[in-house]
Amino acid sequence: MDTRQRIITAALDAYSQHGFRGATTRRIAAFAGVNEVTVFRIFGSKQALLTEALRSHAGQAPITPLPADTGNPAEKLTAWTAASLHSLRSRGRILRTSIGDSEERPELSEPAISIQKRIFAEAAGYFERMRAAGLVRSSVDLRAAAAMLTAAILADATGRAAVPEQLPREDQAAALYVAVILTALGASTRRAIEPSSVRAPAPPSMPDATGA
């Protein structure tokens, strides 16, 4: 790893632990194993360094597109939600810190907001395709449904470490969030075989994650 990338990684680590005020250039330099002068020589300022680090971090969060096909929406939405959760949970601490700093440092919250917008756009677009296919009640506000699913994904990713008791079991969360949303949309919540990458099969004594 080159010096620039070491400093970016150290800046993310310091920021996630200490926030903007606590992530001093001295601390970042110590984390990176470089001289503080090197931080300023490469990035110019702490603000510039953290802005670049957070944008790079957000850009690496793979929010994959939902498929154009609306066949078996429960299976597709569950797999997509599980993949989004997996991507964002590893970034939860940094997302939570940047959102917490949004009032004082709104520019640092922009990467987190960009992730939120990407999730919302994918969900809203898919729900529109479901409506066009006749799979959704015409009276449902699809933007509200997309906002609910987006909020569930972000709350899980940023809050699980702090309040795990308030959230569904990690391996069942995606299926449960999708089941609630699809019920609100008036769509089928029946899923095909759960992808093995989403969760292990539930013990026989447990109900299916959809409640069926």
C-alpha cells in the first residue's frame, strides 16, 4: 500500500473512532506511520483529506442495480437487500459518524447521503416496474415504500452494533424487511429458495422468515 493510501486508510480509522474533531492530523499520521508534515504535503489540510477519504469509501460501497425483470420480486428484493446490508454493515461506523457530523460538517455527510440516494433510487425504480407489471396496489405511495426500505437498510447498517436488540436477527433481517414492504405494497411475499449466501436454513422449529 502506497503512502497516500495508507494515510487515507488511517484517516478513515481515526475518523470512525473519534469524529472530525478527534481525528487530528497528528493522530492520523501516527495511525499511518508517517510524519505529520507528509499528511499536509500530500493533502493540504485535514478537511481535504477526510473529504477525499469519505468519498472514496462511499464509492466502494457496491449498491448493485435491481434487475429489470419483476418476476418473483420477493426473491430478487431479498437478495438485493441482503447484499446491500452486507456491503454497508462493514461501513456502519463511518456512516454513523459522518451522519452525526452532518450539522457541523455537512460536506462530510455527502458521501453517506449519496449511498442513501442510490438505495432509494434502486428501490423506487423497482417498485415502479412492479406497478407497471400489475404487481402493486394502485393506491400505494411507492416513494414512501422506497423510503421505508431505504431507512430500514441504513438503520440496520449503522445501528446494529449499538442496539442489536432492536433489530431482527442478522441472517433474517433482509427477508423480514422485504416481507413488510411487500405486504404494504399488496404484493406476494412468497420467496423462492433462499439464496445460500443470504442466510443458513432456519431450524425446523422456527417459522419461515416471511411469517408464512
